[in-house]
Amino acid sequence: MVNQVQRGDGTCQSCKSDSSGASNSGGESSKESSRCSTPVLDSDRSDRLRDKMRRRMESGDHWFSLEFFPPRTASGAVNLISRFDRMGSGGPLFIDITWHPAGDPGSDKETSSMMIASTAVNYCGLESILHLTCCNQTKEKITGYLAKAKHLGLKNIMALRGDPVGADWEEEEGGFNYATDLVKHIRSEFDDYFDICVAGYPTGHPEAESYEEDLRHLKEKVDAGADFVISQLFFRADTFLKFLDDCRQIGITCPILPGIFPIQGYQSLRQLVKLSKLEVPEEITKVIEPIKDNDAAIRNYGIQQAVEMCRVLLDSGKVPGLHFYTLNREVATMEVLRQLGLWIEDPRRPLPWAVSAHPKRKVEDVRPIFWASRPKSYIYRTQDWDEFPNGRWGNSSSPAFGELNDYYLFYLKSKSSKDALLKMWGEELMNEVSVFEVFTCYITAQPNRSGHKVMCLPWNDEPLASETNLLKDELEKVNRRGVLTINSQPNINGKPSTDPVVGWGPAGGYVFQKAYLEFFTSSENVTALLKVLKKYEPRVNYHIVNVHGRNLTNAPDLQPNAVTWGIFPGREIVQPTVVDPVSFMYWKDEAFALWIEQWAKLYEDESPSRMIIKYIHDNYFLVNLVDNDFPLENCLWQVIDDMFELLDAPPDSLNDGTVSE
Amino acid sequence: MVNQVQRGDGTCQSCKSDSSGASNSGGESSKESSRCSTPVLDSDRSDRLRDKMRRRMESGDHWFSLEFFPPRTASGAVNLISRFDRMGSGGPLFIDITWHPAGDPGSDKETSSMMIASTAVNYCGLESILHLTCCNQTKEKITGYLAKAKHLGLKNIMALRGDPVGADWEEEEGGFNYATDLVKHIRSEFDDYFDICVAGYPTGHPEAESYEEDLRHLKEKVDAGADFVISQLFFRADTFLKFLDDCRQIGITCPILPGIFPIQGYQSLRQLVKLSKLEVPEEITKVIEPIKDNDAAIRNYGIQQAVEMCRVLLDSGKVPGLHFYTLNREVATMEVLRQLGLWIEDPRRPLPWAVSAHPKRKVEDVRPIFWASRPKSYIYRTQDWDEFPNGRWGNSSSPAFGELNDYYLFYLKSKSSKDALLKMWGEELMNEVSVFEVFTCYITAQPNRSGHKVMCLPWNDEPLASETNLLKDELEKVNRRGVLTINSQPNINGKPSTDPVVGWGPAGGYVFQKAYLEFFTSSENVTALLKVLKKYEPRVNYHIVNVHGRNLTNAPDLQPNAVTWGIFPGREIVQPTVVDPVSFMYWKDEAFALWIEQWAKLYEDESPSRMIIKYIHDNYFLVNLVDNDFPLENCLWQVIDDMFELLDAPPDSLNDGTVSE
């Protein structure tokens, strides 16, 4: 708790990123994780994986990690990314992605190991390890892969030999013979940039001359510069524990993590045994053979067996974390983790939006509010920035957002199929009011006319967030009348940072918000709105824009407006969200495009339904409103009421004076 | 009020510094000034003088400016700087400093024009013009002066010929003949960096061939690149108004400001007439001659005459501002300005601390709290920084504070004489309690034992600020018992930014503060305090240090802690004050040194009084405390109470467990 400040030779660095010796302020969990959207302490964002492990081992907090393989199809990739989000929410310390030369693993394809691992880091905020095999590769090729991984934000490599092409192994000229060579190469070319892990075999590698020979080989790999070891799967706790002791005996001191494989089915077990050349112990076959046609029963057994084995491993005191071979499936692994008490869904967020784990985004802590429901889009469109705003948005020198294109849209297509979307949004639209109804059903969670719940909208791929749910009634009212809301937040005047619905950041602090509303609406409404807004100056800031770029705002000097901020013990102010007039002009392209890309295109060209959506796209305006007076009751609903009152009034009142556009 | 955002070619600059077209948010004064400590709108800090003038002329807000001459003695310089602070508080648009070759005006002496003007800009936050004469100077010398002025933060030059050495004028080889040459030279060497003004003579320059010739000469000067004209003094409004019309007639379009000289005494008027070769009109001599021995009466008359003349000038609609020749005196000029309604003491501050007007400090908006009462010291010690913290303190890359040295101390000596200080702080100190009493009297504004009011302390050259006055009773209590407070602020939970005592920044916002207390106290007290502080973790952050550099803090990761912040309509959060553990280690040197430099040295070497102060310097600790829980009642007084309770308790309780040092 107590630190000394050392004066240097007159030049003192503010010791912000040096967390050695500093302890967490009371009440904060010391749990580090790379969970989706919620990396925790500031120091976690700058810690490397081996340091995170060291801290967990010091505090005795066990962790888990998850291994996945790259998908074969584009839709498989979309599903896998969603899986990362879901499984990431339980708090894995890291995940890893396997590497298979046949699948073009270093390419830019959406299905490549490189791209999948990069997406996990950048878009899902997960600490990720990229496997890399070196046999049949030249040194130049390997260096190229490593450089690309580094550029993409990957910081951890699992160095493997891999399976040689052809049955026998031939020495490659100018290439690698063993994983040890790869480890040496990584250290020699990239110094200490990457954390490196290597594979260990609790019963020895199938091709090793002997168990002892393989142990020596493992020591060689570690001495070449590996930071930790992940083991092949095994069926008995004592198999691994003996291996662990033997490693320690010959002087391997780094962390050694057990690889856990919950048995998921009879055929999959047979396949596994064939590939790994392991023997299934009798106590397991005895149970499985009788139920081999009952996959459900086998799955349950597999979960039990894994839980018991893991408990023994954790209780030994020598196993700091568990590594799961998921085979890209969720249920069994999550169940095992829950039963072990390792699956922790911490609702606490360090920031109100999903954080990326790319090292260059380490200090990023302020974003425009517009992408609140589309953080992956934001990350994509800002991926070429060299620096990211820290503290203030205004410091950002050039918010040049990348354009939208097909590749980006790939990862951002709706999770739902075209059929599902048509059911939710209407097989056939009659008029604009049909569209209003879709929005209203989304807000209220009530089924639409054809009995389907509207689970998403083009701008929101998830149902209403709990914070937005607070505003449900007012939102419903306005959507019914054609104020089509796509983003909003209530005003908050100093709620504790641990508040379960609106809290974020370290404990012991207070969070604040200005009320915000963003919606599409007709130009007739906008005409009335502009008159109403005059009365609310300067309390309400607005920005109104259409697809052609025509826009009006009363932002003073076009400056960004803080709409979310927090005060925490012993820290500077955090201001994670702003309404920025310049960024809004980039966001609007995306917001308008989504009408066409996700909705209009569900219908046939020239169909009435499509024309309705197109009409909205061409003629409606996108409006954002901020109520600056956060201690007072949110006045934006009154603004909308006043607008409707003006619209409902006899025609004269709309023609007073000049109607500004 | 309404702006359009233009998209560029994909790279958009956040239009933060471009204020063209943007209007002030309702309620904010459009008055620009360079008043001490209170430059107003953000845009003012980046506007050049000619732009500020243009804006005032557009809005019809008259301004005033003040001319001073450099002092001859060091103590004269100290007095002049104080005068700048006092006269700056009334809101001059700019001040100017005259240039006299005999006084080494371009040197580094404290009395030079260059240093005085630089101090006005950097330490008093005033927009300043440096006069510069060019006759008998080489071009190289002049360029050198201009470069030095630029480096020091000066942005405006009054270009003059000056009076030649010797009775007749000889053309200088490689030099300047006329002010026009100087104007051309400045533009040629420095482009548009400086705003340039030139002198005009309402009745023609004494050495000009004719009035018309002098007008043509003035036009030449302006065409060479001057931005505005300041006139020689005159005695009748119509003299100036005619001159103004004649200037417009021959095509001089820039602002032309009248120079006003309130008559202050009979001899001074005679002297002035001799130097300027002007004729005093009969209507004035008629009044003055009879009362020539009555300086008070002449002064009153001078004020009347100036007020009447200025009213005529302002009412003409052609005179945007008035320029006063103060002759370094305050009373008459301030009286004239008050009567004209131009003297505006705006208590509103853009930031809670005194802003410097050096262009490189334009974006500075966060400072450590420690120098709150010593802003000039802070400015001095950071004068070599290339960048200044904006938004967050943590962004500052290396807070390397310059050391204290004699030159700096010159401007920062107490305003009071040694005698006055001895009266306030004690001709003779009996013991430490004598010292406690001095602090207590300062806080309460009650006279000390010898009947003198304590108007200042070594760390506070002014009486208690009104904000600190809110805490007077609690401060008195703790000072009596040897908690010698030198800096404090109350907690504030969202008061309007226009609050007269604690408000700052644009109107319509809310200001916040965490409670803060900084004091010297004995090591015995500190031992008890450390035990007490354990109970208050993590709500209270502390940093405790002695003169030898021994220190303890519980600042998490040694990060800066926000203690003042504000939220304003349409803007990002402003966080102007932090408690920074790294800067505290620099501040402490200054704080401890002040015991010796300003107090101990009042007494003779080896005297008991001196030994007492030295004992305190060597053995006391400097403590700062922050109560992070700003919505709750300030707990720091309770912390101090608890400390005293522990000290007053029977001895056992102090020896529980380990007493950490």
C-alpha cells in the first residue's frame, strides 16, 4: 500500500505504467483476465502474459485458458467470433489458436489462424496465443509470419515443430528441425517481444526415443527461451503430476499447464486416441464402452471425469491454471469451469465500452458514443491509427475513419439468417408505420404482428442493454410516433462505480452521464424540432444530418462534448465517451448504410418494401441530442413532446418566421 | 449558433481552435481581456491581439490599454510587477512597455524592458506589447531583440524610430532611418508572427515638415505592415477626432487608438509639454495656473478632464478603445476607467489558477495543486518545458522542475519589508508554539500578541482566499495544535460554475472538488497520523515527506489524483488540478526552503529564534491529504481529530504493533 517516490537526476517519469510494488486499492479484485470487454486494472493492459501469470501465482488465484482451431468456412468464422465473445465473458486468462499448414494459416483469409487470432485480440479483447509450426518452412517465411503477427497485435506464440509433410522427417536446408530451433529463432529475431510457450508430453512424445529423452528435449526448448509449457492431454491427474515433478527435477522452472480434454463422445474419443497415440485407462473404457451409443451420457461422464481430475490437480497446489482443448465447443468446457468455480462473469467493466487488446490501443480510453453498440466496427474503422485518444478526445489529431467495405462487413453481418430477419422486420412492409412498429417491438420486447420477437435491429445486434432498459417506456412512446431511436443513455448524477447497471471502472468511485438520444426521423419532424431546440439553447446540444451530408449543429466551436465520466480514488478523471461533431459525420455514413445493407436488401429490387426502406434512407435525418444539465431531470423527452405538440398544432405555428433547414 | 461540419478528404481535423463563425454560448460575456489570471474564452487564448480587437469592434465592446515604462531599480521592478497584477485585474486588453536605449532594454536585467514585458506575459498573464526603437541600431541587433522577444513569449511590437544619439540625425549604414524600415524588417524576418503597432501624432510629429507630410508618413508605416496605430497624447477630443478622419481620408483603415494622459500635477505637465512639444490649450491652463501649488486639486481636475474627453471620444462611435499613459501610477487611471465604466473586475476565472499568456502555454490546463498560492513560482520552474499538460497530468512526459535560484527569488520575495515581516511573524520566537500562533493569526485575521495582523506567510503572500475562508474555523483549530496548514480546499459536489466563491470556467456548468489539506507537522504527530490513516484506506490518499526526502504515500501506482474538475455544456471535462506524487517531491524542496529563506533569515545567525525555525525545517514533515469521497462530508478534520486523540491517549496506544516510519 505504501510506496516511496524516488527522485531521479532531475528528470522524473510519472511512474504511471510501473505497477511493481504497488498494490491494488482495497476492494478491487486482483483477478486478472482477458475477458471480452472487461480487461480489469490499468496495469493489466500493459502486463505481458507471463507477468499476469506470475501475479496470479503470487496471489494464488487460479486461471483457465481455452484452445480453439481455425474454422473451415466463412460462416464458421462468424460463429467462432461470437463464441469468443461468449466464452470470453467467463474470464479466461488467454486463448490460443492452432496452426495447420494445409489451411493457409498465415494468410489474410477470414478463416486463417492469423486472422482469427488477430480478431480475438483486436475485436474481442482477449489475450491470445498463435500457434506456429516450423517444419517444412524457411526461416524467412517464419520471420514473415512473426512480423505480421506482431503488426496485428499478437504478442504470444506457441512454438511447435508440427507434422512433417510425408511420413518421414527430412532435415530442411535453411529451415527448422525442432521446435527448439523455432524458439531460438524467435528470440534472435524479435528479442523479448513475444511470450513463447512450448508443448510438453506427460507420457513423452510418441516419436521420442524415451520419456527421459523427451524430458531433456523439453528442457532444451525451455532453455532456448520459452516462458511456459502447455501439456498434451492426459486421462489421470497423477500422470500429469508425476510429469510435473519430473520436469522440476531436471530443472524446468517455468509454469507448466495441464491440457484438459473433457470427453465429448465415443467417436471423438477414438479419433483423439488415434491422433495422440495415447492409451485410454481401463477405468475410463470400463464406463464408456457400455454407453458408447449414448452420447449424452458420455458427455455427462466426460464432464464428471474432467471435474474430478481438475480438482485433484488444483488441490495439489502445483497447478496454477487449467488449459482446455475445446474443439470449438462451448457446453462441456463451460460446465466443467462452472463446477470448478473458475467461470467468473464479472459484470464490472473497466470502461463502458468493449476494449481491444492490441498493444497499440493500450492507452485508449475515450471514444465517440456513436459506436456504443458496434464496437467491432469502431475498432475496424480505426485500425490504422498510430495513436489512440487518451484522456481527452480533442487531443486526437486526425480522426480519419476507414471506409466501410465488404471484408469488414463480413465480420459484422447480423448473427441472424435472412429468414430470421424477415420474420423480425417484416416479410412485407406496408408503409413507414410498419417500420415504426419494428422499432417499437424491439424496445418493448413484445412480439410483432406475425408473432415474432424482434431481437435485434440493423444498428443493434443484441437486445436492449440493461441501461437502456431504464428508458424503455419513454423510448416506446417516441418510437411509435416515428422517432426511431438507435442509441440512448440516461443522465446519471454520481452513482457509485459499482452500480450493477450503469457502473464501470475501479470500485469506490462515482460515475456520471449526460442524457443522450440518437434517432432517425422525417424531415417534417426535423423542421419542427429545430424550432423547438431554439428554446433549449444552450442546455441541449444537437447535431442533425441526412445521408447527403447536409447538417446542422450548435456544438460550440465544433468541440467534443463529454457525456460519460467517472471519478475514482487516487486517479485522474476518466472520460470514456464523447459526442463529437466531426466523428458524427463519419458515423452517419455507417448508420444510413445499414438501412440498405441489412434491411432493404432483404427484399427484392423494386419491391414496395424495399422502396419504403430506401425512402427512409434518402429522406430521413439522423439526430443526436445531449442534455448538458445532468443534475436535472432529462429534458430530451420534453423536447420530443414539444416537437410533436408543434406538429399536432394547427398549421400556422409551423410557418412562424423563417424555418431554418 | 449553428455550424456546419465540412468533411475533408478523409482526414478531418477536430475543429477545436477554429472559432470563426462560432458564437459564444448564451450567457457568456463576449468581453475579451488579458486580465491577470483571467483570460476568458478558450478562443481568446489562441487569438492574436488584432483578432481580439476585431471581435470587440464587431460586438461594440470598448476596451482600454495601459502603458508603463521600465523601472530603474530592482525594488521598482518588484513594485511594478505587483502593479501589473492589480491593474490587470480590471481587464485591460493589453499593456505596453516603453523602450529606452540608455536602460539596457534588451538585456536580462530585472529592470530591462524585455524582462519586464516578458514577466507581464508569462507571470501576470497579460497581453503585452514591447516597444522597440531602431535608430542607431544595426539590423542584426534588431533581429536579435525580436528573436529573443519571440522566445520569451512576446507577440506584439510597437515599432518606433526613437530619438537619435546626438542632436542631428545621421543615416545609419546597414541600419534603420525610419520606423517604416523597422516595420518592413519585422515583416521580412518574422512574417506575420508579431502584431505590430506604430505611433501616430494627432497634431503631426514635431520634426515633420507638415501635418500632411506626417500623415503620409503614417500611411507609409501602416502600409509597410502595421496592424494598428496608437496616438500621442492630446488635450482635446476634437483634436484626435479630426486626426482620425484625416487618416481615414488618406486610406488608413486599421484601428487608431487615442493615447490618454490624465494630468497628474503641475510640474509633470510642464515636463510633458517640454518633451512632446505640444501646446496646452488655453481652457486648461486657465484652470491649472491658479491651482498650480495644489497637486490634489490638479489631480482631480486631470481626472475630470480625461473623463469628459474620453466620453466624447467613445460617444463618437469611431473610437473602439482607449490607451492610457500611466507613468507607472495607478490611481488616476483607475479612477478615470471606473468613471467611464470600463474598469471591469470579473471575478469569473477560466481556470482556478493564474494563467500565463506565453503562446507555448496556450493549451496548458492542468497543474499540481501545490503551487496554488505560488503560481509565479510554478511558471518559473516550468519555463523550460516544451509542452504543457493538457487534459490529463499523466500525459506529461517528464515533470522536470527547474531548481530555485536567486534570480527567480527576486520576483518572488515577499512584498513586505523585513521590518513588517518581523512584526507579523515575531521579533522573537520563544518556542514552536510561537510559530503555531503566527499561523493561527494568519488564518483568523486576528492581531498577534504585539498587535499586528498577520497578512501573509512564507507560502502565501496574500491573506486567506475566500474559498479557504470557508474552512476558517476548522483550520484555526488544527493550527493551534501544530498542524500548520499552508494549502487546503473544501470538497464541492457539483456547484454551479458561476458560484462566486468556488466557481470557474464557462457558465452553465458544474464544478467539483475533493477535500484537500496540506500542512507541516512534527514527527511525533506523523507517527500517530500513520496509524490513523490505516483506518481511512482507501478513502484518504496521503503523501508525507521530510526535508531529507524520506517519504511515504499510498497513491496507487504513484498516479496523479484529480482534485478539481468541471463539466460544461458542449465541452470535454476540464480537470485543472491534481495531487501528483512525483511533483510533490519537487514542491517539498520549495516548501521547506521557504522556512529558511523567508523566515529564519529574518533573525541573526545562531539566535534562538533562528534555531527554532531551523528545528522545524529539519524535523517537521510536510503532509498532504485527499478525501476521495467528495459527495460525503470532508473526513480530513476527523482524521486530524483522531490523530490528536491518539496523541492525547495514554502512552500504550502509540506502541501497538509496528510503528512504520
